[in-house]
Amino acid sequence: MSRSVLVTGGNRGIGLAIARAFAAQGDKVAVTHRGSGAPEGLFGVKCDVTVADEVDAAFTEVEAAHGPVEVVVANAGITDDTLLLRMSDEQFTRVLDANLTGAFRVAKRASRGMLRKRYGRIVFISSVVGLMGGAGQVNYAASKAGLVGVARSIARELGSRNITANVVAPGFVATDMTDALPDDRKQQILAQVPAGRYGTTEEIAAAVTFLASDAAAYITGAVLPVDGGIGMGH
Ligand code: NDP
């Protein structure tokens, strides 16, 4: 089985590992990027998920190359951390627009082809922070918690059409995003992880490919933590 897979933000970090994992199992994989181009061996489409027309154009391009998107991973995301009192409206809405509304735009556009095909796998990349909260991350946590509501509503709407919608909630994974944290914050986080280490991008990818597999056909509306135990199942 070689499916048409699209991973947003699949040009680097967790998204790239997800894209590579699908490619390794023989799927036709496309990734979005915002100008960096696609990594070697992957089909790239330029797309900023905050712009609905770009999302639409990216899907049209992928459909022409690989056929209708059967598996979509809404992975693109940003942080813009600061304490509540200092957080501007712009900082709040910018993060929501990229992480939550962006994922909505992507899932909505994907559902069109999936409904026609009566098959689809939608996976949202949330975060343990969405479920536990994070000091200085009101915007980010809200966006990541919102994905759970989005996924569960889609699961209800489209479940009978053989379309699943699930959430993967990673803990702390070494990427550019977490590299940006101050060293003392990194040590603080590590001390709270039962596994005693950061996760790898491959460990997140394994959960995503599982949720998109036939073996997971009866799993929908689920939140799967991949966090070394820091969230204790939440
Ligand atoms: P990175 O910062 O390494 O990569 C972020 C990716 O998202 C890049 O590909 C970036 O594209 C893309 N992106 C950001 N904004 C947009 C946008 N508006 N439109 C399209 N693409 C966009 O992050 P990670 O790989 O660490 O994170 C991937 C996902 O996993 C995120 O949703 C993040 O919140 C989540 N996550 C990460 C954790 C971690 O510990 N790293 C923990 C929990 C969740 P570009 O290259 O163009 O900037």
C-alpha cells in the first residue's frame, strides 16, 4: 500500500522524522516548507499554514503529483513564550493562528478528498504542554489543547466514513524548538521526566505512523502521549 501522505512542517525537526518514517514504509510523502525547499528525497510544497490559499494550493499540487491526500499530519507549529502579564494580543493570536487555526485549515482541506475516498487518517501534533499547561506558554498551551477538541469533533463528524482523527502529544524532544530553551530550563524539564531523557524525533514518528496504519483503524479521537512519562498518561 503506497498512500499519499502530507506532513506540514515536514522540512525539519519532528515533521521531517515523520515524513521519513512514512517514506521508509513506501508511502508517497510530501512536506510543506516556507522557502527552505524540501529535504533530499521528499516532495516539497511551499505553504504557510496561516494562509488558507497557500494551504489549498499545496494540496492541489500534492494531489497532482501523488493523488488525493490520504494521510495528513498537522505538525507545523511555533512558540512565542512569555508570561501572561507581558503577552500581547498579537503574540497570543499569532501562535493560535499557526498552531490551531493552521491545523484546522489543513484538516478541512484534507477532508474533502478523504470524504470522496471514504478513507483518511488525520494526525495532529499537540504537546504535553497542551494538557498540563506551561508557565509562559498560555498561547502555546491553548493552541495545543485546542487540537484535542478539533480532533475529537472531526472523529465524531467523519468516523463513519472510515476517517480517523487522533492527537499525538509529545513531551520534550531535541529539535530547534527546544534548543532555544535556556540550559537551566532544560535541566529543570529533564528532572521531571521519568524516562530521564528527551524523546527522539523517531519516537514521535513511530506513534504517528502507527495511528495512520491499518492496525489503528479503530482508534479515533484518541490522545497518545509520547513523553517519557512526564504527563502520566494525560
Ligand atoms: P521546529 O521548530 O524544529 O519546526 C517547526 C516546523 O513547523 C518547521 O518545519 C516550520 O517551518 C513549521 N512551521 C512553523 N510555522 C509554520 C507556518 N505558519 N506554516 C507552515 N509551517 C510552519 O519544531 P519541532 O519539530 O520541535 O516541532 C514540530 C511540532 O511538534 C510543533 O507543532 C511543536 O509544537 C510540536 N512539539 C514539539 C516538541 C518538542 O519538544 N520539540 C514537544 C511537543 C510538541 P519552517 O522551517 O518554514 O520554519
